[in-house]
Amino acid sequence: MSRKTFPGHPLFDTAKLLEGQIDSLEDYPTLDQFLDRQHPQARADWLEAAKFLSKHTATPGSFAQFRGEAQRLLNFAWCIRGKSLKELNGDDIDAYINIIKRPPKNWATTPEQGRLRGFVTRGGRREANDQWRPFFDAGKVRKQSTIDAAVASISIFFKRLTITGYLNRSPMLEATKRVQKASKAERAGRSPMSPKGRKATAPRLTSDQWRHVHDTLLAAADQDNYYEINLFIVVTMKTLYLRVFELAPHGDPDSEQYVAPTMGDFQITTLGNTRYWELNVSGKGDKDRAIPLPKAYIPYLKRYREYRGLPPMPSPGETSPLIAKRGKEDPVLSKRTVERIVEESMTLAASRYVDMGMPDASAELLQTAKKTHILRHTGASMDIIDNKRPLRDVSEDLGHESAAFTESEYIDADTAKRYESGYVRGIL
């Protein structure tokens, strides 16, 4: 089929406009007509999905994930399977997962097009963008983590529809065991590939590996200011336990929840008679937290600001982007830019291991190059285990709900002792 024969339609507008869309489709003529042409139950399916999404409009990340999956699933159900949500079974779910793995070309935008908005305004009404597709880049190989996230999202979606009584039971119950396993594992907050018999703690660099990465970037930045941004990002993520997206603009640009981190997010707070610097972060689930800056971190902040031609320390209300493009004052546009810089940094450190005659250490470090979360985990683990920082303090800076959760993620003393004793066992 050609791209022009895409049979589907964008279904849900931005978080800001969704409530009005639920109230009436009068301003959505192409969607209204599309629903009339689909399965007799399509309009009811759409309304239940819209109500589900309305519960997540305050959290841009969750809304974007659920909206994307709901649009893909409903278009698949109506246009490919010819069924309503109430009629889907395990075989349909298996087929849907295969669509995610390898979307039809006419269901995906090209890399050149990028991700497109579903609706455009014409004559005061919201109509379908003819170029919109539910998938991005049909030729792209989907990572297992992407598939697991999709499975988790539709599992939550079906569970909610079951609770509200719209569905009698979730079709996930009839899907293949592999899909069910991914669903359960993702909802539990762990990888479905975790080793059996133990709960894996968060992955981290060793203290020696971290020092090697740090020293590599420091030396590189001293020699070439191209690497100043690498040094700042890596040190900041590790020291302040940051997720990669917390450094870059995130959320729906059309919503009030859109976040664009600036240097003004560094602020001074006074506790008792002491003044402290802190970084204010909008984290997962749009939860704000203030992270105190270690005294040892301040020189890195000053160094990065000097590289950008800014005064040594931030000023109240400063609008300079927290992370700017190399050699410019324009902000980075997405977390992918930050991810690439972290990957570049790890690769540089791995190359230095090779120069030092340590190929095995290089290969080991390269395995972490694309795991940006490892910097957050390394900082928290080192502070808890090596530096004996109070668990509750680390938990609050991480943005966790409780210290108990932090402990379960970062401390597994019994397993560590077992592996240590197993490592020194002899053969003879």
C-alpha cells in the first residue's frame, strides 16, 4: 500500500484541548466523520479512551505516552481488525505488538518528516493533519524497552477500562505469555530480563570507573573547550542524581506543564544562618524538588558558565537555558541531545582505557555508553554505600516516594556479600 492509503485518523488533541474535545466534537469535523465510518462501537471506544487520557493531562510525559498508544491501538482495532475494544482478544494483542515491532510503511512518518501534530486549525476548526501517522520511521528497529513500555501502557489502559466496567475482562489475559511477562515486569518497575531468583539493584559504575570518566572529561575540557558541555552534563547528572530529561525541555509545548530548564533554576536558600545553593527540578510525574548543591560542585558550575560567557554564578530569574547548544546560547531541544553527549563522553573514556592498555575495561565501560540513567544511579549508590550519606536525604534528592523504595533499589548487602564470597572461590 502507498502512504496515501493510510486508513486511520488522529484521535486525541493536546492535553489543553482534550476536555473541550470530550464535551463536543463540533469543532472536529474530520474526526466526527471518521468515527461514523468505523465500527458501530467506535464512538463509545473513543469516549472511554478520552476519559482515561483526561486523568493524565497534568503529567505531560504520561499523557504523551498514553495518548500515542491509545491512538495506535484504536486505529489498529478499527481499521485493521475491524473490531471494537470490547471484541479484542489475545490474538489481536499479539498482532498489535507485531505492528509495533514492524509498522506498515503507510502507518509511519519518514525520518525526514519527523513526528507531526495530529490536528491543525483550519477556519477555526481542528482538522486532521493529512501527513500525520501513528508511528514514526517505519524502518527503525524498535528496542525491547520500547515494546515493553507499549505493553505496559495498554495493560494499564485495559485495566482501567475493566475497573470502570466498560470491558468485562482485559484481552491482555489471553495474550501470549511473552507479552504478559513484559506487561507484569514493566508494571512492577523492573526489566523483564532481570535474572531470576534475585531483585537486581540499580546498575552503577564502580568508583574507579567513575573517577576514570571524570578525569577523562576534565582533561579533555582542559585541552579543548568543545568538551566543557560534556564535563558539566556528566558531573551534574551524577552529582545531583538527575534523569536525562530533567536537563532538557520536556512536556507538551502547547500545555502549561511544558518545562524549559534555565540557569534561574539555580537558587539560594537560607536555612538557619547558612545560605545554600540548590537546583530546582521538575521531575517524573511533574513533581518538583529542590536539590542542594555540594560545595565541591560549585567550581564545575562556574567553569561551565565561564565557557558560555556568563557571570560566575546564576542570578534570580536568569533565563539563560540550563543546557545550551555548543558555542551558542540556544537551548537544546530535547533529551536526545543530552543522551548523545553522555554517550560521547562514555565512548571517549572507553577509548582512553584502550590507550592505557586496558581493552577489557574499555569494553565494559562501552556497555554503559547508552545507559544514561547509570549516572543517576552511580551518584546515589556512591553516596549511600561509599560516602554513608543518610538514606532519607538521598531518597528526597532522588525524588522517590519513600526511603524504603530507595533502599530496595540501591542496597542489597546480602547479595553483594554472596557474590563477593563466590568470586574468591577456588577451582582446586
